[in-house]
Amino acid sequence: MKTSQTIEILNHLIEINNDRSAGYYKAVEELKSSNDDLKAIFTGMANDSKTFAQELTQMVINLGGEFATGTSSKGNLYRVWMDLATTYTENGKQAILNACKYGEDEAQNAYEAALSSDSTMDPQVKTIIAEQHATLDTALDIIRRFRDANNLVHG
């Protein structure tokens, strides 16, 4: 794989992690104080994404590229939706969990695309991406469980 293609993929993953981190911090702000357990989980997920973005940034630097620093417009859009949904729905917690599930799905798609993009990607880069993807798989399962449990209670 050409270095420029690898840098492009890594930069997309950096943006996804910046989106994910910002989304979880936003979710923490939107949750009521009675959801401290969920706030702690979301903070941990946001911190994971900050760490992932730092790892990916270092890879871009090592490849001689310029790294992404912002979030995507799609990520900004779903945070605005989270604001609206929590403001105008009875069950703001469910809206937040739905938004987080959407964000996790987007992260999954990005990581799966990166891993399947080309088998000539440097094996060390691919290994780190696969390890991050595994952590995101676990996060997605956690979000699903909370979302489904909350829906049973309020659905």
C-alpha cells in the first residue's frame, strides 16, 4: 500500500476517534446525575479514543505525513442530534444511548474498512488498528446492553 493511502486511512481513523471522544464527552454532559455508572463508562470510552488518536497520530508522523486534528462533519451532526433528542424527548437517556450506538457503528465501519483496505499495509500498523478495533467491539457490546436494558425499562 502506498504511504499516502496509509496516511489517509490513519487520518480518517483519527477523525473517527476525535468524533467518538467528543461524542462521549457530550453524552456525559447530557446525562442526569443519576447515571454516574454510565458517565464513568462514557468517560472511559472517550479516553480510549483519545489514546487511540494519539497512537494513530504517531503512526502518521512516523510515515512523514500530516495528521488530522479535528472531527468529521458527520460526527458534529450526530452530536447536534443528541442535543435535540435529549431536549425534546421524555427519555433522554435512550436518545443518548441511541446516538452512542450510531457513533459506535460509524467507528466499526471505519475500522473494518481500514482493515480490509489492502493486505500490503504495514503489519505493525494493521496490528494496532486491529487491537483498537477489538476494544471498539467491546464498547459496542456495552452500549447495546445499556441501550437494550434501558429500552426494556422505558419501552
